[in-house]
Amino acid sequence: MRRISIAAAAVLACLILIGSSFAETRISRGAIPIIDNVKLSQVAGPIEYPWGIALLPDGTLVITQRNGKIRTIKESDLSDPIAFPVQVYFEGQGGLLDVAASPNFASDNLLYFSYSIGNTQSNRLAIGRGKWKNGNLADFEEIFKAAQGKTNDRHFGSRFGFLADGTLLATIGDGGNPPQDFLDIFAREQGQNLQTHFGSVIRIQPDGSVPDDNPFIQTKGALPEIWSFGHRNPQGLAIDPGTQQVWSNEHGPAAGDELNQLRKGGNFGWPRVTFGRDYRDGSNIAFKIADPEFVSPILAWIDTHAPGGLTIYTGKAFPQWRGYLLSAGLVTHDLRVIDPEGDALTGEQRIVVGERVRDSEVGADGTLYILTDGPQGKLLRVDPN
């Protein structure tokens, strides 16, 4: 604990020195105000290692389990496990991960899934889609897989978001913490390498093909799917339905988690700039927290948050939160309610859950649901108290 405190103090000292170059970044540390006028109730569970959650037009919630099973919930009725048609690599942070319904689900019935494939010697992120018919997945096809495999079970990223033009964004982690390596250097260095998918957000067409207006499609040697890069392990992605602003939350190293406002072609700096330190010994990873060459985070959690899923609140139950960001807290055991235009004192609150929070979703009735993580995961409903 002392090491983290020293690291936080060093970061704050750097903030004073760097001045205006990080002016857009809001620092989150210390006690976060608790939202106490809500009540939580269990809707369904146990659900083994749940990861992703998607709402279908008929009000059904589709939930993925990392062990390669799918569950559905409708009117509090939890289905039996449904087998995913691909053998996933279920180790560490890997397995069956995110799920998203096609923007045209009412007509095409397509569900999109991210999942890890391979084995201990070589594994990677893949994306596939299939038709959802009568509670089963049919005509499944793989539409993307990361260009290179890795030798550890960490940092898959894996969150989805559909843009207004129908293209799909997906996050991919940097390949893992040291001593994990790739091409004879630390895997994290791939965040700056456009010749790998590691540490990037990709953009593809619904069938997996590459849009012809992707930012690096004319860059020699660059992988054409890359939309932004310089990321560590972004496990949350949300697109504002009104403004189409893309948001992502990202696991940093020790004491360096981030909330980023993504942009096409942006370089978000990992590992050249970071607010965090090395997990192993508290040493510097980079000697800068900001640089004009890179896009700075909107918010940096100096006290570890370990963000899971990210949601834009659009419901009716809490009208005061409309347009706010909901960031799942795996280490903090809470759901952060973030005003994207707020300041360090008023822009962040927390709903205490008391368990690892993996994701959240706004239901068909306008209420808020929380998905907790672990072998005995649960779906919780949040109501005004």
C-alpha cells in the first residue's frame, strides 16, 4: 500500500510541473461521494463468470459467461446455459467475452460476440456473429481475429460498440504485463506498433471487412482495421446515441486507470505516457504523464478503479443521470456515475455494490441493471429508494 501512495504522490508532483499539457485530464483520488438514495435487488443468479450483457428489442437480456456459455433473462427468468458454438480459450482473463445486438436486430437477428481462441502457446481475440433464433445461435461465422497470437492469458480488451454508420468498434489489449514479451520486447510496447492489433481499437464492417475510410488504411505496414491505438487494456466502450462521441475506460498499471474520449486516428500514448507505475516494483514505466504527441485521458484514477464495462445512461428511472457514464468497478466493488462535464469534486459518484462489478445495462423499462463478476455472479436491479 505504501508503494501506491508514493506513486500517487509522485504523479501529483508531476502534475504541478507539467501544467497545461494535461489540463484536460481530471484526477480522481480519495473518497468518492456515495449515492445512498438507491436500492439494489437481485434479479437472477448465480451466473458463472458473467462478462457481457446485451438488450434485445423484446426486453430479453443476453449474458455471456467466460466458460463458453450463454444465458438469457426475461422477466427475471434465467435460462439454462446455452453452449457457444466455438471452443473458447477459457483461462485467466480469456473466454467468451462481450456480446452486442446488431443495430438491425429486428430484421437480421444477428448477435456479435468477442472471445479468445487458441491455447497457452498462442492465443488471440476473435469476433464472430450468428443468428439468434428461438433462444439458440445458428449460422455462426468468425469475421475477425487478431493478426498475431500471444503466450499469456491477459489483456484481451474485447468491448463492442456500433457507430451510427453501422460499423463496429472493438477494443483489443496490449498483450500483457511484463515479463510477457512479443517480438523480443515487452508486450506492452505493441501499443505503439501499427503492425499489430495489440493495444488498439479496431473498426470493421458488420461482415468483418475493412471500411475504406479507416485512418491508417494508406499507412505502409499498418493493419487496416486499426481506428485508434496506444491503449493498454480497454474493457469498456460506450457510444453516446445523441452525439456519437465514443468513450472508453482502460485498465492502467498500478494507480493509472483511465477514462478516454476516443477519436479516429488518435494515439493515446501507452506505454510512452501513463499516470501509473509498474505492478512489480512501483518503478516508472514512462517518465511522463502527458505529451502533446498523445491524446490525454479525460479522467485518471490515481486510486485504482479497475474498470470493467462502460455504459451511457439513457433510462427513465434516474433522469438526473441522463448522458452520464457508468463505469463498472472490479477492484472498487462499485458502479461509478460520472458526469463527463463535471469537475474533480462534483463529477463522480459511486453506487456501492460490495462485489466486483463487471458491467451494467439500461433495461427496456428504463431502469438500471448491474452485472457482478465471479463464479457466483448476479444480475442486480437498481431502483430509486
